[in-house]
Amino acid sequence: MGTAPDAGQLITMLLNIINAKRTIEIGVFTGYSLLLTALSIPDDGKIIAIDHNRGTYEIGLPVIKRAGVEHKINFIESDALPVEPFILITVLDKL
């Protein structure tokens, strides 16, 4: 399911308010909210993006590349639950 434009604006505003540098997105679909997140975080920011279907992510990938934010995204093709403990350990180690 896609993100509504007003929800996308809210995501962008919240990311800017908290000065987010690292995020996790579970359920990427075609990457609309992923793109908004990547555009909202600093150039050295990182996003872990998890989705079980790489095909839908690749639909939006040309737009992400054109926006110049692909380097911020680490896409993991997987169901979220098996990956979640690994991510929490990785994130907590870097805090």
C-alpha cells in the first residue's frame, strides 16, 4: 500500500524536527515514503529498508537514483521478523 501525500508531508516534517540521521523502514513497496525519508535526512544519513518483494522496490528505484539518494539506502529483501533482532542489535551498537 502506498503512502498518502499528507502522510508523506507529516513524515518529512517529523524527520526534520528530530534531525533524524538513521531510520528503518519496514515495508517499502515502491519506495515513495522511502524517497521522502532519504530526501529528508542528511547526506551522510542511512536507511535500512526491508521488504519481502524486491520487484516492487525496483519499480521506484529509478526515481530514487534520479534524486541522488540511493547511497543512503541499504535494502534488505526479507520478511521483517527474521531481520528485526539483527537490526536492533546493529542500531543499539551504534548508539
